[in-house]
Amino acid sequence: MSVRFVTREIGSLAKPPWRVKTFAGRPLDESDFAAADDWGRRLEVAGYEELVEGLRAGSLSKSQIDDWAAVYAIRLLERAGLDVVYDGEQKRTEMYDHVAAFAQGFEPRGIVRSFDNKYYAKAAVVEAPSVGGPQDVEEFEFVRAHTERAVKVPLTGAYTMEDWSYDEHYGHESGLGASAEQRYDARRRFVHDVAADVIRPNVEGLVAAGADWIQIDEPAATTKPDEIPLVVEGFNEATRGLEAKKSMHICFSDYGALWPAVMELDDCLELQLEFANRDSRELGTKNEDRPGYADTLALFKDYGYPGVGLGVLDIHSDFIETAELVRDRVLYAAEVLGDPGRIQVNPDCGLRTRSWEVVYEKLANMVAGTRLAEDALN
């Protein structure tokens, strides 16, 4: 049987300037119209002239502009050659706020810094969170209607929602003199309620609508290493028993802290992890050539975890990985794991911090390098 690696993105892309300015209430200028026209031509977006004309006339609603941004992002990922796509989360605000603003039980508490010059709107949980129904079905159906590629839906996980929120409900129930065990139990109940009553209804609605791949994003997973079991419990509660592929994405973490707790993940196809950011940019397939991969892949091998989403693009740099560098990273992983079938290929994380010019070149080279690795193995 010939080797075939599936290529995909992780979730987010930067939003086009004409989308950002419109939602911020700022006037558009010639550079915005030119960007819409240029990318429309390059990506061969059907009817893109309507977008350009509408932007100039100021006649488009925010909903229409959201739709155009989503179509442009889908075409970008398709044009780069990915097997599995989404819309770069063009219709969402930010991964945390997207959930907190929709669910009952959260109240906004202002803007906080996450990393570098990136910020998010942090909320406090003031009562047990819940939703009245699924959140992202309409978004998924839009994506599915605008591509013939496979679709993977990214969703923020319960543990990250808990860890990134102020707790003005669960912790207060334990009181100021709470023991460590009581505080841990409060966090467990918070994670459980988000998983069961916020994330799961969304997953159920998506699967019922035809989504066959759900990606749970847990960037906070190793913030408190002793709470890795809560990450696992949240994933299992949100997805257990549902007929779909299920995977977890974790980026920029101490991956050693995940084991052996992640072996308790229920029917999790793979862990999609960051590797390239900590790796050498030199070619080669020996251990010394691939310092960003050796230790973490050894954990997959030692524990026998079934699948890895192999991060081969550094999303915090404009460095354009060559196809040959991607090839060597994939070949090294295949050699360490001893089974290419356990590998699928992606960037380290979402690419929203990079320009579309850089994103396109990175992804196109990722696909080309993956095909080179297939050729070598076949």
C-alpha cells in the first residue's frame, strides 16, 4: 500500500484588512480595495468583482463581508493544496471570546494580554455555563457549501475555557479557606460543566449536520501539569460516543507533562502538536538534525499513542520552510514511529499571526514537501 499523508491547517488565519476595518468602523482606502481585487484574482474567487464594487460603494453588510472573507480563506487553503480545510475562523472573533460571548454564565471583564502583542477579551464565570443550542452549525454548513475538500471543525476546549477565565462561581463555593483538594474539585466541576453543557451541544449539532472531524483546541493544556487529567476529562465529556473523527490540538507546551494522562483520551485520532518552532532549519533526518522532534516523537513511540499531527511550519516566523525541509521532518517522524500511517501533516498552530503572502508560501511548500516525503517512502 502506498503512503499518503493528509495535509491540513490548524484553524485560524488573519482576517483581510477590508474585513478588519469594516468591523472596527474604520474607513477603507485604495489599499483595501486593491487587496480584495488582487487576492480575488490570485485565488480565482468566483464573482470577486462584486466584493470590490461593494466595498467601494459601502453597500455590503457585515454578514456579507464575513461571507466573502470566509470564501477567500477557503480558496487560499485550497489553492495551497491542502487536503482538509476550514475558513480560517473568519466568522469568529477570537477562540476564547467566541465561546464566552455565546454561552450563558460568563461576564466580560476586559482585555488582557495573551502573548507578544496579542490580546483577548477575558470573562468571569458567574454561574454554571450553558448554551441554548449548538453554536457553529451555520458556520460549518457555509464552509461545506463552498468547498469540495474534506472539512475539519476547530473548537476551543473546556479546559482552556476554564483556565483562561476568572472564577467567580466555582471557587467561591469552596470559600477562602479551601484546601488544595477543594480547589482542584472546583476546577474539575468548572471543566465538566463547560464540556457537558457548552462544548458538547455544539459538537452534537455539528455531527448531526454532517461534520465528520472535530478538532478540540487546548492551548492551556500544560499550564498546570497536575491538571492534565482535567484536560482529558473535558475532551472525553465533550466528544464521547459521537460518530466522528476527534483530535486534540495543543501548541507551545511541555509535552512531556501530557504523558501518561493523554493515554486516557477516548477515541482521539491524534494529538496535533507544535514541533517546527523548536527545530533546526537545516536539512537532515538524523536525531541531531531534528532536535525539535526527537524527544516528543519518542514519547509517541514509547507510549504507543496512535496518531500525531506533525507540526512542520513555524507559525511565529516569516521564515518560509522549503519543501525539502518539510520532507525531512516528515521522513524523520516516519522513521522514529516506524509507521507512516500514524502521521498527518499540519502547521504548528493557527497561522493568524502571519500575512496571507507568507501563509500561502508556507502552506504550498508544506504540501510540496509532504508529497516529496511520500515519493521517498513509496
